Amino acid sequence: MVACFLSATALQAQILRDTASLSLLKKGVDDIYNFRFDRAREVSQKINKLFPEHPVAYLLNGMITYWENYPLIPSSPACTSYENDMHNCIRLCEEKYNPDNYAESLLTNLGARGMLLLFYADNNLSDNVFPLAKGTYHYIRQCFDYSSFYSDFYFFTGLYNYYREAYPDAHPIYKVLAMFFPKGDRVKGLGELETAAKNSIILKAESSSFLSYIYINFENNYQKAYTFSKSLHELYPANLEYLSVYLRNMLLIKKYDEAENLIRLYDNTTNNSLLQAQLAIFNGILQEKKYHNNLLAQKYYFEGLDDISVFGYYGNEFAAYAYFGLSRISDIKGDKQNKKAYRKKAIELTDFRKVNFD
């Protein structure tokens, strides 16, 4: 999510007015998203020299930390430096208020806040989410005043418009809380996110990522999601999160052959433990759905569950896929007790029970 925010830092100031600086910034962001962290650090150092004491330096460093330690979980030693960088960025944005460059400050501030919220939400750190989200809402509302000037702001307005309506629909417990916020518009929000995906200076990847997530989990339109997950993987083939989303999407639309070829490629090359666990679960889905080898599928599901357990809340969504699969296999075997138990466990772990590969 930080990519957008980097462009933001100079939206009305030096970077966007200077072709060389803007090109350098885009290069650094591409390096980070494609997991070329040594090259990204070199860019960060150059940016810091060009713009000393600028909040964007903290944002760049935080982005590097986030992706280099993917998945960033609370027990990671990198969490402290990550949170410090984001809080320093926010502090500088709010201490050095300049009305002439407010668009720049606004996007940078939202960038750091967005990155922190992403980390807290992914790890179910609700005590951190709520106070930060409350303070961020004020800045989100300001984006509507700038969206007609800078396409990057459509990312934020699109998220607000969509989630203000879709999230309470998916989680009725929040409907009362939602009444305290101005109404959104799901269709308009999706349109704004697509505008950001097409026209933003730096926010294209993040907009496509959220569109893929929304179309899979909220809209259950897997074919539409595939457009965005495929383009993300092709743009950033080394990005493990985008790879995982792409593979999941292919399996949901039954592109089993293409998914299997990619899984085999990364099965033999990755040393990322989260991806290894996800690949085990994907292999289970392949064995169950493509080859109808339930014994081998069950083996992969249990292997994936064991490997992903160390990631806690971060791994719940994929653990749910494995439990859904084990429930289906139990049903075929006539094991009604485990069919029910596994499905119950899957539903406890996921917020999106329709995404189950049934």
C-alpha cells in the first residue's frame, strides 16, 4: 500500500516536477515490489540525500522492511523499526504542515497510516487498529477534495465508497457503527479503484491488489478478479503475495494446468516458509479437484496446516481452505463427524465462507 504514498510525497513539490527524481522514485518502488531490496535501499539512500528530513525517506524504509520480512508478524524483530518508521513519517507530515504542498503531505501521511493499519489488521491487532483508524478517517475524507486533480486519491475514495457499504453487508455486526459515517457507493467505489489502477502515478499495483481481493472475497466474481491478479503477477513476478493471490485465483476458476505448472516451479525454488505452506495447500486442492486423489490431497492439507500454524492469525485464511478440503474428503469417505468438525473449523477461521473451493 505504500507505493502510492511515495508518489504522494512530492505530488505538488519537487519529485513530480522533476523528471529524474520521479523516475528514481518509481524505480525504487518497482524494486521493492519485485523483492529487489538491495537496489531499493540504494534508491532510498539517493532519495534521502535529495530530500533530507523528508517523510518519504521513512516511508521508503518502512516499505522495504515490510516486504523484505514478508509476512511481517508481531514476533518479527523487524516490527519495531517498521512501526518507528511509519510513526516518524506521520509525525513529520503533521509537524511540518505546508498549505502549498498539502496534497503531498496528505498522501504521505495516509501512506504511513495505511501501512500500519495493514500490518495491524493482517495480524488481528485490534487494539492498535481502532485508535489509528479513528484518527485516519479525518484524512480519508479530505481525499475527496483532491481526487479530481490526482488519480492517486481515487485509491482512497474508492476504498471508502466501497467498504462503507460492502463491509457492513458482509459483517452485519458493524451496521450500527456504519451509520455514523457518510454513505458510500459500491459501484462508484469499484470504478474509482479501477481509475486508480489505470491512471495513478504509483498506486496502480495497490489498486489492482485491492480490486482482486474485493472481487474474490466480497463479490465472488473470480473471473473479474483474475484480470487483476494476473496483471499483478506479470508485473511483479518475484512478489510472493501476488503470486499466492494469482495461484488461488487460477484454482478458483479451475485453471488447474496453469496453476500446477507455476506451483511446481516455486515448489522447487522458494525458501519462504509461508509460501511453502500455501503451496502445500494449493497442492492439496490440485490433488483433490484435478486428480481426485483424496489420500494425497489429505496429506498435503495436513502438511500445509502444520506449516502455516506458526503464522497465527496471518495464516487463518489458507488454513480454512485446507479444512474445507478435509471436510469434503471426509464427506466422500462417509465420515460425517469429521466432515462437520472440519467445516466448523474452516468457518471459524475465515471471514469469507463462500471462498471454499467447494
